[in-house]
Amino acid sequence: MTDPSEHDWCVKRLDDNGNEFIMQGGLTRTQAERLAADYQARGHKQSYWPERMAPTDHSLRR
């Protein structure tokens, strides 16, 4: 089982053209889920979701 305090999650966004972007990385799963929910609650047309980062994505931490 994975340690829930690991900071290997990010929030991604899907724009109107089908492009995926990392909005913020270096998060715990709980932080990523909350941030994605916050973005979704703002009513933007884009989709936001939490996703576990690939090992090479860790350079994108904030």
C-alpha cells in the first residue's frame, strides 16, 4: 500500500482543444483531490482531475 503522505500526485486540466496540462504537482493524493474539486466547483468549461505523477514528472513540483 502507498504512503498517503507521498507527494507524487498532481492536478491535471483538459482544455477545450483536448490538450492536457499539469496545473500543480508535488501534492499528496488528498491535496490533489481537494484542489481538483475546487477547480471543478468554479464552473469552468475545462475538466480537472487528480492523477498520480509518473516518476519523470517529479521535476514539475512547485
